[in-house]
Amino acid sequence: MNSSKLLSIVLLSLLSCNLSAQKIEIAIWGSQGLGYQMHDNNIYEPGFSGAGIRIGRIQSIANSPISINNGIEYSFQGWGSQILFNNGIQYQFWVHGPFTISGSAYFLNGFALFRENTLYAGSIEIGPDVEYKIGERIAFQLSSGIKYTACPGYKKYGPIWSYTDVPIRLGLKLRL
């Protein structure tokens, strides 16, 4: 199955669910790199290290500040493009008027797409989110944090196989 068919199936499955407290998130991001791992040595070298788009579903847990997030991310890293499926949790710390401050943690698993035979790529991300609601159904989001991404199989093709980044994400949340 090629990547465009897989992406279409995942997007349709995310958009076909219509539960009462569900939100859809669409976000673009760029990453400021902090460093990378080369030949099993940690190298600190700041610079731009990637960008991407994330589409996901956010399911609130009734009477709780916790929500469950899952979706798909298409992004670019040093080894090329990748598709990662994300699963995460978000906790609201503070809500005042249209503003919400929360923290989130994600585990992402997927594939690096630079070769005919794709390789496993995975990531862990944690950080704060700020949300500004416009009405009952739309909110803008700004988030950042720390993200570690690795593609262990890339060691056979090049020296750099993992990155530590600070992603800066701008997003739109739509309540269905």
C-alpha cells in the first residue's frame, strides 16, 4: 500500500468519528534542533532540523482535565520524509476565559520513507500548550517542548540516526 492511500485511510477514519466532546487538530510545525547522535556520540549543534504537519483527534474524558490524543504526522528529518502515528495524553492545568494552558506527552511510531524499503522511525515528545478559543467550536493553539526522534535502521546508510529538537507548533482545533 503506498503512502498516499495509507494517509487517506487514516484521515477518513479520524474524520468519520463524531462524538460529542471530540476535537480535530490541524497543526504545522518547524523544529529548532538542539543536537543529534552521530556514530553513537551525542553532538550539540543548534540549527533548523525539520518541519511537518499533524492531523489528529482529541477525545476529552468526561469530568476530567485529561484528554486522549491520536493522529498522524507527516514530517521531514535529516534522513528524509517520515509518517508517524501519534498517541498522547494532554492535561489542562489552567483555564481562564478563552485561554487554556496544558501539558502534553506523545509517543510516535511510524516509517521513514526515504528508501524503497521503509525503516522504523519513532519519537517521544513532551511540552506545554497554550490555546485561545474563538467561540465554542474553534481554538488557536501554540505549543512547544522537547522532541527526540530516532531511526535506528539509518545507521546502515548514514552517520546521523537521531535528533533532539524543540518543535514550535501553530495549530487550529475544531470542535465537532
